[in-house]
Amino acid sequence: MVVMVSPEAEGAGRLRVLDPVTSEKISDHTTADLASWIGRYEAEHQPRWVFPAAEALYPQLLEAGVRVARCHDLTLTEGILLASAGQHGSPRNPAAAWARLHGRAEPPDKPPPARNAQPALFETDQETLSLDLLVEVYRSQLGRGEGQRLLIAAESAGGLAAAEMTDHGLPWNEGVHRELLTEMLGPKPAPGARPDKLAALAARIVDAFGGHPVNPDSPASVVRAFAREGIDIASTRAWLLREVDHPAVEPLLEYKELARMWTAHGWTWLDSWVHNGRFRPDYVVGGVVSGRWATRGGAALQLPKALRKAVRSLPGWSLVVADAAQLEPRVLAALSGDQRLAEVSADVDLYASLAADSFDGDRGRAKIAMLSAMYGGTSGGAGPLLAVLRKRFPQAVGHVEQAARDGEQGFMVRSRLGRTSPRPGAQRMALMERTDEESLQKSRQAAREWGRFTRNFVVQASAADWALVLLVTLRRRLAGTAAEIVFYQHDEVLVHCPAGDAPDVSAELAAAAAEATGLVFPGTEVKFPLESSIVDCYGDAK
DNA sequence: ATCGCATGCGCC
DNA sequence: AAAGGGCGCATGCGAT
């Protein structure tokens, strides 16, 4: 069964039950308590729910204790279909989709919710759209999305998984975090003051420059200070500073590291993002053009490794941490059908295996070669290494080089499941097409840059396909158990579960990885190992 | 006072 | 001197 949902203010709503094959109306319903209605119907029928946007509706259902298994998200789907039609960035809400079908003016998307906004129990500004309109958009999407059914289903399920993860929250031990901050930075400073250790380092930096005032937070000020000492640096990037022989370098590097911890993940972050022992980021499903997720606030996908110490399971519970090993080169092997690279992928350490096959056992060089192929890099002597790779793995290298050529010519490229890259913007496209003598250089550079983007897109986006399918497959497998998926980051999943269930969860993870591989790359011989460990502390994983 | 851009670093 | 793809975020700083 398929049920269209049109939420109204104050938790009310309208619903239409549709025939799953024809999408014809079976019955209409209105209710003052949408959550309860959905909860009852879910228990009895487990339909596919059609939501205008799970992001807006599902948190309220979860708040009311209602979960659903399956949905079709009209907003997420519209985003995929628009991109597929070369219309990245158009409004993708259902009302805009309907307007497009009828040649009317398209209402813009609503601005995203305020940073770290506390979700209201029942939002009253939720746009109410008629069931007729929603059904029309749904049918249109089924037609337009014929070739991307798995991607649409996975993206929609991802929308549910994201809301559930925010609802669970990542178990966060505030005490551990505070101890770490005190250890690194000193006691929590008064408002407006710098932590002791940062102040001390700043003083050391000034000393090292002979007492001249220097603001270590200002790159320009640091560059000027070095210039006074006769040292020219192009920027204050850490990797560049490391090459400089000067007493200020060491305290500067330490300052940068600690300052980042203070400003990005210090006491202020803790107070605004961790409540009752849980960190609840807002995930933005498909927020990156490649299909990777983003987050709104909280920098959840950029947690410094040092902070993983603060992620602790509750007493009697465990964390199962799973990480796809070297996902992107495996994806390239499967995408391109390169038999030899498929054989290399049999090893959990793909780079070691690649080194043994083609680089005299030099893992570092093997890795540089592979990364250059996937990113289009040429530095670090990558050129000759790439040549070796091309000779030994012509299909794999040919695959990314074709994607690069497509991009250089302004064509779109697609991920395995059909997610589509944007076209170059009008300005870049105009530059890329210029052939006059004075612009030739810039034209070629613009084309090469876009080629690097599309080269990487096919790999990164197909890896995101695989990881998304893994996530939603795992979600389905864990439904009805006590286990909670609590974190998802590109190629990594964390599950929080009763300690006794952890081995079962690990088994489900392995099964989900195999299932994802079969769904995304049917028939491939490429191996996609998932390294998982059962721990009490995220910092102890691997 | 407020905004947008550049810088630089965190993660994958 | 730049160099390899994708992001989010805090800060500095000039423009408004």
C-alpha cells in the first residue's frame, strides 16, 4: 500500500491511500492527530509513506514515538530528478515541482531552519499542499525516476535514517570532553578571555619575534612578523611553516592546533550541541552534490580524532564501529570492471596489494598513484606513478580519464545509481569555450579544473551510493531491535546497542555490506570489506 | 554594525 | 609556487 501524507498545522493532517500499482485513490482520511494515525496504520500495513519532506515531518513523528519503515520523499527525490535533468539548484519542493509541471511560477525553497534550532513539537508553518497536487507530483516522479529507482528509494530511506540518528543522538560523555579540554587548553576561561595555554603560547610567539606584537590568529600579521626577520612565506599553512627554521614555528603550530580545538570544539560547542549526554547534529541528506551528506551546525562530520574519546557507550551497551576499507578505489574497480584491479581488491589492504602487484611493494607510491588517478593530482611525482597504473590497469584509469574528458567538454557525468553532476556555471562554461589566443591559457585551466571535478565525481558519488545503500540496508536489518544507528560519516557507521547484541550487530553490518555491494554493483567480483570493531569508546576503534 | 570574502584547518 | 576531489566552521579584515 502507498499512503500520501499532507501535514497540517497543530499535528493534524490529510491522507490518501493509493493503489501501489496504479496510484489510484483508494480512500481519503483526515485526522487531528497525524502521528497516532500513522502509527496505527504502520503497525497494521507497513505501507510506503509518501512525505512532502521527511525532514519536516518525521522528527515530529519520532517525538510522538512513531517510526515508519519505508517512504518516498518528494523533496529529496525532486532534487535527484532536477540534477538528472541538468537543473541543479532549482527549487525542489513539491509545490515547485507541481508548478513546473503546469508551467507556473515556482515557489522557492524555504530557507533552512535556524542554526541549532530546537525542533518545535508541531510546527505550525508547515506548508499544506492538497493531496491532488502531491499525488500528481508523486506520479510524475515515478515516471521521471524510472531509471533511478534504487537511488530514490535509498535517498528517501536515508531521510528517515537521518531523522532517527538525530533523535537518538551520539552518546557523548561531557566529563571526558571537559577533561580533554582542560588538559589541552587549561581551565575554562572567563568569557572573552583566552585559555591559559593559548595565552602562554601567544606570549612565546611574541618573544620569538623579539617582542613585536603578533596576532597568531591573523595570517597577515604572522606573515609580516616573519618578513621582519627576513623570512618570506607565502602563507601560514601548517605544512609550509614546518619547513621554516625559526623559534616561532613550534609555538605557532601548537597554537593553531589548540586554537582550533578551542574555537570549533571547545566549551561553547559543548554547551550548544551536547544535551543530556547526546550530540544531535542535523544531517543534510544529499547535501553535497556527490550525494554525500552534510550537517547544519555542530561540524559533526569534522570531529577531530582526538574528540572520539568523548564518544562512549552507556553502561551495559557497546558501540559497533564500522568503516569501509579504502572504499573509493574499490568503487573504481567495480565501476570500470577492471579485472586486475578486482583481483587486487581481494586484500583488505588494497594499497599493499596494489603495491605488491605493480609498485615493487612500495605502498606509499601505490597510494599516491591511485589517489592521483581519482583526484587528478600531479604533485609528488605522481605523473610517472600514474603512467604505471595506466599501463597495468587500463580500464580503471581509462574510466576516470573518460569522466575527466567529459567534464572538460562541459558534459554531465553520473554516479553508478544515477546521481548527476552539475554542469559548469555559465561563467566557467563561457571561459571553457573560448579559443582566442589571449584566453587560451585560462580556458584550458578552467576546463582542466572541471575535468578534475567530474573525474572525482564518478568515484566519490558512486562511493556515496554504496555507503547510502549500506546505511539504509542496515537500518532495515536493525529495525525492531534495541540497536540504534547513531552516526554516519561518508564511509563509516556507528551503532549503539546492548553489549550482548553487539556480535549480532556486527554480523548484520557484514551482511548489509554484502547486500549493498550486490545492489549497487550486481555481479562484481570486487570485494568491499567492512572493518568493524566492538568498543566502549569510539577512540578505541580500529 | 553588518556583510561577504579569504584564510586555514578539521573530516572523508 | 603550487600542488588533488568534496565539505563546514571560526576568524580576520575590508567594504558597505
